[in-house]
Amino acid sequence: MKVFVTIISFFLFTGFFASGQDSLSFNGQFSLWTSLSNAGDLPLWGGLRYLPGINYEVISESNVRFDSELTANLSGYAGLHPFDSLNTSYNIKPYRAWMRFSSDQYELRIGLQKISFGSASILRPLMWFDQIDPRDPLQLTDGVWGLLGRYYFLNNANIWLWILYGNSDIRGWEIIPPNKEIPEFGGRIQLPIPSGEFAITYHNRTADSRHTGQGIPEFERINENKIGFDAKWDLTAGIWVEGSLTHKNKNTGLLTNQMLLNMGIDYTFGIGNGIYTSFEQLLACYGGNFFSYSTKTSFSLITANYPVGMFDRLGAIFFYNWDDNNLYSYISWQRQFDTTSLYVMAYWNPESEMLPFYRESQNITGGKGIRVLFVFNH
């Protein structure tokens, strides 16, 4: 059904541009990686991924644009304990499949797409529709099926409205997945303020906890409301605040109510080629009653990166979980060419990861280890 609606929308949109100038392009990204760590039953991992894509664009004589993207996600990986155990997996699924009708002040996009917003950079309370791991150089994330409309006012204010349907995977901070048979909807208003911008965001979905497990009460329909806010100021340093409140109308224990609050700052020091640094502090609270939370967790984050010449970049990310006193350390080196990139990454983490954006079914980056990633774009 989702694919059918997307195809029908394609023909409806392109019908308006029969006399426009069009272009068709093919592109793709191939990545190959391997990692070795001292944690888990399978210390040696390797995998590959290919994202082949087609982009089509038509621009009318009145400068109205229609463009579309169709990208697949072909991936596989294997875990190995030499001469003892082997675990393999592969997956073929759509990565992006959307069409967009737009001009200078508005856009309407339908299909499988990425929807992301907010002022925070890594520990994001408004990570509602994506699952980006900041340690992933490629910043890959699955999309959501839906319809998104945006309008941009001349004073830089903008408004977003969306309807999502047919999504069953958990996203962001969610533990209970959505009920894919019931539409989700929401919107966002973003306004300019002195030296920055401010926004309020709302989303409503129906969750389904029947197959969640983990001792969570089972309900087919749990109405959930989320409201969020974020603001950012560009002063001598960049300063931001971002938060969200989530309420479910059924008693799901600690997951009935949730509060997330992030405050952060970033600055580029004028040393050498410039050292970019940022700091974020996140508070996550859960409980059966609003503003009387029984579980609280706090994360601190420091990140830095430094360009070495034209082709090389060094980076570092450090997380600290104040609830269990665990430190997550990650350093990287990147070598960039026109169409290829090489990444060498070393990490020192607890043997079992407890980061909010970590969704791997296997313990690939636990403990101490090294990871090498090769990327080719065409």
C-alpha cells in the first residue's frame, strides 16, 4: 500500500511538469568495514553495505520543482570467533523512496524519507523519527513512511506538518513500537529570535506493546503525546537547549511518562586549522507520574575534531553515564579523497553498551577495539 501510494503520487506530480527541464542521475555508496574487540562471544566482525540510488528532477518554467529519490539498502555482516563460531546476517530493504513538490517558500514530500529537527547535535531529545549514531561517519538512519509539508516565511520562520503511516519500527528514544495500522500526526513551528531561533514541536502516535516484552504491560493501542521545544543562539559560542515531554494514556510503568532535557555549547578554538569542540549535558527521567519521576539518568558528552591539512581529520567523542559511572571513549582518523574515504576508529567502552541511540542486536562495539571503514561513492 505504501509503495502504491508513492507511485501514484509520482505520476500525479510529474503530470504538472510535462514541459519542464528534467534530469536523471544514478549514484551509490559502497562501504566495507571490519572490527576487532575483546568483548562478546564473537570478537571479529566484518560487513558491507551498498546504497544504490536514482534521482529524478524536473524544473518548470515558473521555477517550481519536482524531484524524487529511490535508494535501496543492501547490507550483510558476519561475526567470527576464529575456528569456533560464525554468525552471519543480511538484509535488503528500501532506504529512501520519496517524491517532492517544492518552490522557494514551500515543499510537499511523500514516501519513505528522513525527518529530523532540533538544536542539539548528538544527545537529542527530539530524535523522534531517526536513529543516528554520532560515531557512525556515514550518519545512516532508516526513514519513515509519511507525508511532510513545510512552508517558509520571508522572516525565516517556518511551519512543518506531517502524517505518518505504516511504520512499525522503534525510533529514537522509543522502547514501545508504533501501531502501524493507525496514522501518526504532528507539526512544528520555528521562529526567529534575537541571535537565534526557537521552535515548538508536537507529535501524536498510537503505540502497540503486545510484543515488546521486558515486563511491559501489553496493550494494542496506547495513545501517546509528545511535545518538545528547542532554541539556539549564535553568540561568541553556539548555545542551545532542547527538551521533550512524553505521556501515554495507559499505565506502562516507568514508560508512562518521560522527560528529556539537553543543554549544550560549541566553540571553535583558533589553534592551527581550528579545533571544533562541543559539550552536551542530558537529563532523562521516567516514571508513572508527571514531574515525579522514579528513574533518572544523566549523560555528559564532549566531542572534538581537528582538520589536518586538506585530506585528513582527527576526531574524538567521550560519553559519561552518571547513572552507572561508565565512560565511553571513541577516537577516529579520516582520510578523504574525491570519491573514496578511509576511517580508522578506536574505542574503549563498557562491555555492554547502554547508549540511547545504540540499537545493534549484536555487541559489536563493546569493550576495547578498533574498526576500519572504507567508503566509495559514485
